Amino acid sequence: MKQGNSARRVRRGSRILLAAAAASTMALLPMAAMAGAEWWKDQVGSGNWSNGNDWSATGDFGTDNAGVPSNGDDVILNYPNGTVTLNVDSASLNSLGLESNLGIPTLFIPGNTLTAATERIGTTYGGSINQTGGTNNVSGNLAIASGSKITTGSYTLGSGASLSVGGTEYIGDTGNGTFNQTGGTNTLGTFSWLVMGNQSGSQGTYSLSGTGSLACGTEYLGFFGTGNFNQNGGTNTIDGPLYVGYSGSSGTYTLQSGVLSSNFEVIGNESSGTFNQSGGTNTIDGPLRYSQK
């Protein structure tokens, strides 16, 4: 581990870490079988969430006018390379899916509130969320790039925006996922996991900079895939352990500036792990362990 010229402080004592439930990939519901589902129409292209005539209850090629999605609906955005802007005060869903076989559909959240039990960003070819303000509350799992190894997905979180995840947050579940945070807050539960590179062949990259604040229970850089964390500012607070490489995976943490704190850190847990530090502060409550292959 390269420390550079910055200080690394290790505080004595450690807290009891309660074991979290094993992480599992979120099951995907067959879209055709979902009750109360609404699709954004392919022929519309980009538009505003509030346009009721742009939604269909029969599919993305539907000709019906289903109206704005109701509370508890399953919503699917799959127009290739189109952007839907969340311009209503609030939307409360059962699930949100961004998917396309041809391009990258995008949900733009400039403000207001989105609530969903689960969110899947990129389940076939790709998908993205760009949040510059407002609140996105996910009570269950958030999965980015959760379809196949060729699936891509991305999440951009800016200043003044808030993301809250009650379950596991997967950056690169099965495919290639990225999370770019330049500000705002990304908050997971005390016992929730942030996983970059979940399954074999997947890759997840988290970039934290500016005034961004990230908080979670346990952080995995590579669970069975490849995980990368690039920090150039902001704060990354981990209530439990940080694993840089886990269970035959590969992980890399690069700390250039900002603050990282954790209960304990394992660099290479039966895997390949690398920690590069050229600035910033890395504070550990408990032990720092090296356990390469």
C-alpha cells in the first residue's frame, strides 16, 4: 500500500461488527407479467414524466394513453438514447427499470422526490440516472448493470442531491457499472452493503470527488468480479469493514484526497487487492490486514 506524503491514522479499539445477510442479486420480474406496469412509449423519445399520453399500460410500442404512473406501479423506461425528466412533485413506485436493447435510456432527476422498492439501471443493454437535485429513496436494492456481462449502467449524483438505499447497492452487478458522485449524499443502511463488481466477469467503478458524502455498512471492491474506487475529495464513511478484493476477485482503492474511515480494512481477502494513497486521510478503528492469494 502506497501512503505518499499524507498521514494515515489508526485509532485503537474496534467495534463489534454484526454480520450482514449474504448479498444476492436482485431477482428480475418478467416485465410482461407485472401487474400495474407502465412503459414509456418508444415513439415519444425524450419528454417529461408528467405527460400522461406518453405512457402505455401494454408495452413500449403501445398506442394507449395510460396516464402518469400511479403509486405502486412498476415503471419501465426503455427508449434507446432518450431522456425522461422527473418533473412531478413526487413519484412512488414498486419498481423502476431502465433497459434497452439498442441504446441507453436516461432518467433525469433535477429535483423533487422519487421513491421505489427496487431500482434496476441497465438490465438488457444499458441505462442511466442523472440526479442533480431532489431525493431518490430506494427501500430495497439498487442494481446498476444487472442483466448480462455486456450490460452497462451508470448513476451520476451531483451537489444538492440525495440518494438513500435500504438494501444492497450493486455497482456492476453482472455487467459494467459506474457511479460518479461529485456532491450530495449517498446513504446506505448501517448493515447495508455497497458492492462493486458483484458477479464473475462484472466490473464496478465508484468515483467520489468534490463535496460528495458516502456512508454504508460494508464496502466490497470486487465481490466475485472487479471493483475500483477512485476518491479525489469528499468523505467515504464505512461503519463496518472495507474489503479491497474479496473471494477470488480483484479490487483497487485509489485515495488522492478526501477522507476515508472504516471499522477495519482487508486488502486482498483470498484475492488480489491494491490500495494506493497519495493524499487524503485513511482512518481505521481496528486492524489493517493483508491477505493476498
